[in-house]
Amino acid sequence: MPAGDARSWVKALGPYIAFPRKILLSITTRACIFGPDFLRFIFSLATCRSFEGYAMTDLAALKASNEQRWANAKLTRTRAPEFKAPAQKVVTNKARYQSIEARTGVSWIFIAVSHYRESTQNFSRSLAQGDPWNKVSTHVPAGRGPFASFEDAAVDALVNCAPHAARNTDWSIGGMLTLLERYNGLSYANANRPGPYIWSGTDQYTIGKVLVDHGPIEEVVDKQLGCAGLIIAMMGLDPNIKFDRSSASVAAPGQTLDATWLQTSLNTLGATPPLVVDGIFGAATRTALRAFQKSKDGLTANGVANADTVAAIKAALEAAGAT
């Protein structure tokens, strides 16, 4: 580990280790001398979490494996009916997930399926770990919040908490499933096993579950459904969700509509006052979006960048010759 990387390690480990920054910098500087095993040892002592997943997993190989599993995956006969209700709930709440996508750039599909796994689609619970978002979280990531809304808590989880989903740019199915594995933990990937977080309820998964945070994989069956099967069920309800299921070659789910795009588009369409293009979906952006919605028949002026609003913005840009 180059000595110059010490400060970047401080930034990366800060959310996990409750040490003062000077002490943490001292630890990471020594890790530069003694090597990554020293850092993993300190990380484990301080957090009771394994750092192995971050060092051992070949993410490119994991992505390729997930693409192949996706191409072959089918819902199991016995569990396929269970996917109907959560998939319908996702579609019903699509606008809420899309409003978070607009603030973070994270695919609403990723947000929706991780919401199911982390808090069984309970909007009173945080996307980060399932704790109530109106209280300070006690589970990892601990110390987050309180927040004013589910959406605000989700933005914090995606932007500020590992694995920092908002930094991701690969929203192909392979990239998304790999990020979901990182979101849950890489124990299964390190064991070269299809994990239940992704594959439960499909023919790609049979047995194996980590019962205690950062514990071993136990030979039990996860009764909760997995993200991949949920996406398959969602595709059956929403024709706008498109991933290639015929081979490992996959199609991206479409343009990622981040806050920068939204602010730039609203400015082009005459937002008054003009928005600062900072990529943050704040109060000013929400107000400008409501003003646009009020100007268009058929839109609800709720400040949410849902599919109908995005389509209206694109149409307005095209009519103005700005696309």
C-alpha cells in the first residue's frame, strides 16, 4: 500500500471505525508500512466486521458470473407466486424510488429491490440497514440519522455509506447485481456460492445463509426472496424495465436521470430563478420541478421526477430544439 494512500483510507474507513481522525490516520500510515493484513486486523477489531471481502473479491469475475447466472435464472415453481406481491408494491411505489434516483443517480430498480431486502418494503425503515429512519441507527451502518423522510435516509445510504452506490456508473444487470452483492456483503462471492440476497427464489440458489452479521455461511435456506427474482417479476409487470434475458450480454435499463440532468434541463426550459447545477436535488430544484409540472396538463405538481414528468421534460426539450 503506497504511503500516499493513507488519507484515502481514512476517508474510506471513517464511517466504520469510531476512532478520532488522527488515530485513524496513524493506523492507516502504519498499514502502509506493515501491509494490508495489519489494516484488516485493526478493522476487524474495531468493527467486528471482516474486511476480507473488500480485498479478496475479483469484481470483474463476479460480474461475469452474475451475468451468466442471470441468463440462466428461472423462478422456482414453488416460490414464483411469492414474488407477485412485492413486485406489485415496487411498481406501485415506482415514483418514490425514481425521486431518489433523481437525487443520487442510482437506478430506481436497485433502490427498489434493496428496499425489499433491507426492510421488506417498509417505508418507515431506512434503506441502509432497516432501522427506523427517524432515529439514530444502531445497526451497521450505525450512527446515521435521524432523517426527515425515507427519501432523505435513502439518499444518505446511497451517497455516504459503503459501497457508495451513487458512485456507480454501470447499471447493466451484471453491474447492478454485483453492486447489490457488495451492498449485502461479499461472503458468498468469496466462497464462490450464489447468495440468497440475489438469488433466493430462483433455480440458481439452493441453500446457505449468514445468520449473524459477518458470521459464517450456515447450511440453511433463506426464506426471503432475492433481488434477481424480484427484478424478473417486476419485468413481467412493467414493460419499461428491460434487461436482456437471452444471454450474458445485457442491455442497460436506460438513461440514468440524475439531479444534474434534471437541473440542466429545467434551466434550459426557463427555470426562474436559474438553478445552480450542483447535482443535489434540494429545495430549489424541487420548487422548479413543481413549477414545470404546474405548467403541463396531466402532471401532478408534487416535485417528484417520476416517469410522466421525465417524459414531459424530454418532450419539452425536443420541442425547444435542445436535445
